[in-house]
Amino acid sequence: MVDKLRPKLAVWKFASCDGCQLSLLDCEDELLAVAEAIEIANFPEASRRVLKGPYDVSLVEGSITTPHDAERIHKVRRLSKFLVTIGSCATGGGIQALRNFGDVKEYTRYVYANPEYIETLSKSTPISDHVYVDFELRGCPINKYHLVELISALLNNRKPNIPTYSTCIECKRKGIICVMVSKGLPCLGPVTQAGCGALCPSYNRGCFGCYGPKETPNTESLGKLWGQLNNTDEEIMRAFRSFNAYAEPFRKASESYEK
Amino acid sequence: MKSKTIKVDYLARVEGEGGLSVKIKGDKVIEAKLNIFEPPRFFEGFLRGRKFTEAPDITARICGICPVAYQMSSSHAMETACGVSVEGQLRQLRRLLYCGEWIESHVLHIYMLHAPDFLGYQDAIQLAKDYPDVVNRALKLKKLGNDIVALVGGREIHPINPRVGGFYKVPKKEEMNALGERLKWGIDASLETIQLVTTFPFPDFEQDYEYVSLCHPDEYPLNRGRIISNKGIDISAAEFLNYFEEEHVKHSTSLHAKVKERGRYHVGPMARYNLNFDKLPEIAREAAIKAGIGEKCHNPFKSIIVRAVETLFACHEALQIIENYEIPDKPSIDVKPHQSTGHWCTEAPRGLLYHHYSIDDNGIITDARIIPPTSQNQKVIEDDLFHFVGKNMNLSDEELTWKCEQVVRNYDPCISCSCHFLKLNIERE
């Protein structure tokens, strides 16, 4: 998977907020050690220095939203032995995929005075719609310790240990009383992948789905329960339609509540 | 006439990606442009139809570096629309959260994005090889800022705890106290930071700017205050659009803001500092004077010193808030929507951040407008480039290119807030 010499790491940005690549710089205690173990060869947010590819590992942040980026991602793939998408934009199309449910021309007219200057695709799509992706780290934003685990696993030729079960499991492990059962708060925890450490329930609010759909989520059953908790169809639709709106299970769930 | 092109494909060490081009003919600069082709993300478009309580969570996603700024401006705008105001300890907790973001963001820029320019390094990791103590101090200070955001906000990036009306949960007193000793260290580390950056070589370059920032009667501005300028503006956020306007130019997907009557203006640390020096705590005023920048600083390269002074302010302010903290009765106040419009500005690390929303009786957003600091600074950045290159034609292309990048980095542009893909292109005809 990686060379015996220090493997080369590249970080690429598409449509995004920069938060997931910032997670690498937010590893204050680990950053210098990581930089010892791998060659940070192409990371424009952090360095002017660019080493030529190919790269052993590419971290790809952001979704594809322009014709130019739809081309550029193929170049990135060709330069990368192991391509990892990081964050909801790259893995699911991101918050900007809300355009996929509306009329992008209308959005453009609303935001920009001269829509003819704007070159954009009608949909925001995940990286995996365009190229083969070797591994994905979920989250809006990703968990920085997942990133350290990923790099460590690659250096040691093992599979990264990243859970794919639901947020509920994390919540139970932390001993948090279920906010949906005890307080009647709408919570996406049962259908959302773990990763944040059940943050929202530990702050007295329901999960709002930053880590996207877990494996085999039962969105229909959860939607029914939300309905019984007096949430309107529109509210349930909006809940499924946020940072991971275009990830298939959430997309289908939100569409089923659309009038 | 001699013609050549200097090209750098990617301007590094800024948040997001964009480009710039300077056209030179003979010994004259013809044009300086900051090109921004960030894929548009249409936040204002899809905020319509969402619930007013969702705005802090959604707008945080505009920027991973300064999500708190978006949460603060949007929450305050919604509260204004609904006719309520968050006061007391909840207001102080918001200030504390913002201090954390200022520390984290300023330290990132000072040490990891800006300092390598002055010391001739490509990045902070190379810098760490020769100056391990400096980089370790930076990382520790940055972590302190992030830990404040995580304590009050739930996590560093895209905090989950702030809401319209306050918070979902408030920290315990002992959790707050645990930060006290670290903030005392943070004050010392900020003083050392000021001493360090003061020794950097600064080009001789001053401009006559119109500075715009918030101004509060007795606080260095974070969340509240009137919008003022050194050229006569003194307005409330509700009047913002009467005085400022945005233009859509072809070379940028980020709209260019300007003062309607006069044009370009400058927001961010330098604007806040020049308009609010007297509101800084004594320790920060003294350190600034000792650093030789005086009460007014008009050299944008020295913004790194101003950022260090603001980091000191933020550590000092955070410590005050922690020492005076009492647990509020409720984590949030009730906010009932009705058909209305709310405007608000707060001071993001990079400068003034304007939000405006209209909502209906059910609290559904019907109109949204967001003007981030970087789009407000675009014209000033272009103007700085124009004049800086004009005065420094004698530099080699390589040196001039690096210096031009620095002219942009002086503003700590957060291109993700508004833009992408920075390409530096100097054309000499």
C-alpha cells in the first residue's frame, strides 16, 4: 500500500468549507509526529512547497460542483495510489447538494447579479460518483482522531479501525440517557453513523446527522417515530435533508416526505 | 517593450483557493486582480425555506476556520428579528466562545500561514526544524483556543452547542476553572508572540484606508456595537445596506463589497485596532506600544503584530470571563418567531460579518443575505497589490511573486467563506 521510504501525502480541495483539511492542522499534539512519519508533499493550505506526484495517499475534501472540478478529480485519481475522501462534502455531496433538490438557475439568480459569469453544475455530487475511492472518512466535520488513525493504519499496512455502526451505540456506551425516549427530542442517532462520540445527545439535543447514514439504516421506521413525536412531514423532510442530503438513504427518506 | 509572465499556479497558505494577476507594462502596473473561482455554494439560496433555528448550524458550514462567527452573526440576527436579546452570563459565554475562535484562528495565521513568509520558510513544519520551541508554543496556544471552543461549543469545527437564544448546555464552573491556568500561560505566550513578530523585517508600505469595524462603548468589539469608520460612518447593522453595496465582477465568484459613496474599505484586525485601541485592556495597549506600532498602524504587513495583540486581548478577556463565571439559570432564552427581519454584524477573526434574514410567522426563512469579511476586503487587497508592485518593480520576479502572495496573506483571506483556487499570475508586457 505504501512505500518503504516516507510515503507522500497530498491534500486536495473541491467545493467545501476547508474544515476537514483544517482537522489535520488541528491535531496540535500529533502534527509534528505525523509530519515525521509521512512527507506532506502537497498541502497548499499549509505550505508553499509542492512535491511532484504520484502520491501514496491523497486526502480529498469537497464535492464536485463545476465542469472544471469534474475534470480535475480524474487528474487527482491518476496521481494517487490510495485516495481517501474526507468529510460530508466529499463522501455525500455536502450541504451544497441541497441545490440538487431545487433549481440551480434560480439559486444563481438569487445570489449573483450576473448569473452568466457563474459556471456551475446542476448537481453537487460526491467524489465516488466520479472516480474510484479507496476509503472514506465521514463527518461534517471529520473526527481528527479518525484522520490520525487512518494515517497510522496506512503506515502499518492495516485496515483503519473506523466504526460503521450507529450513533446510538456510542451514546449507550457513554451512558447518556436517550433524548428521544426520555425527552421526546427528535434524534437522527439511530440512522446516523458513529464518529462524533454522540456529541449532540450529550448536549441535550438530538443528533442532526453530521456523519451521514449508517449501514442499513431504517429511516422509514425512524420517520414514523418522529411523526408520533408531533413533527410535521416538512420538519422530518428537513431533518434528513441537511449535510448529507444527497447520501442515498437520506435522500430517499427526505423525498418520501416531500409534498 | 519587454514582455514577460511570471506564474505561480497556486497561492498557498490561505484558507481556500483563488488567484491573482498583476499586469505590468514597462514600469507601470496596468491592473491588479484577485481572481476567485470558488465553486459557488449558494448558501443564501438554500437557507430560504429552512427554519430560523437551523441558521446557526447551516451557516457554520460556510467556513471551517471561523464557524463560530457565522453562528454568532446568524443567532443575533434571528434574535433581533424576534425581538429578544441574550444577556448576562449567556452573553459572556458567547464572548468566551468567540475569544476561543479568535485565538485558534489568529494563531493559525500568525505562525502557520504568515510567519514562514517573514522567516523565509515554505511552511511551519520546515520552520519547526529550526525553531522547535516557537512552533511548539504556537501549537499549544492554538490548542488552547480550540479547547475553549470545544468546551463552550461542543467541538472545535462546526460547534453543536450554540443556538438561537443561547446554548443547549452550559459549562460547569469547574470545567471553566480548568482553563484558568492555561489562559495565564496563554497571556505570557501571546506576549512572547508579540515580541517575536515585532522582530520580523517589514516592507515600508502604508496606505490611506477606510477602516470599518464594530465599536462598542466599553468593550473591544466581538458580538456587539455600532458600525463605524474613520471616514464618518456611524450606523446600526440595520442600516448596513444603505451604506454598503456588493458588486458582481467577472473575475470572482465572491461578490465585491464597497462603501456606496467611496468604494474600497478595510475590515479585520487592523480596522478593529485602529478604531478601538482605547478599548483594549492595559496589558495589550502597553504591549502594542512597546512593539512600536503605536495607537495607529497602517502597514498591512504589520497586521501580524496586530493579530498577536488581539490574541493577547482574547486570552485576557477569556480569563476575565472565566473568573467571573456563574452558571446561568437556563442555557437559553425562549425565542418566538413572527414575521420580521433581523440584521446583525459581529467581528469574525478576519473582520465584519453581516447577516440579514427575513422570517415568516412560522419561523421559516424567506430571505437571507450574508456578507463575509473576505468579500469586503477584496478591493483593498487588489489596491494593495497595485501599489505594492508599483513601488517594488526593482525586485526579481521570484521575490516579487512571493511578496505579492504576502500582500494577499496580510488579510488572512478566508477564501472558503466566499471563494476558491488562488492562482498568482504576474504578466509583464
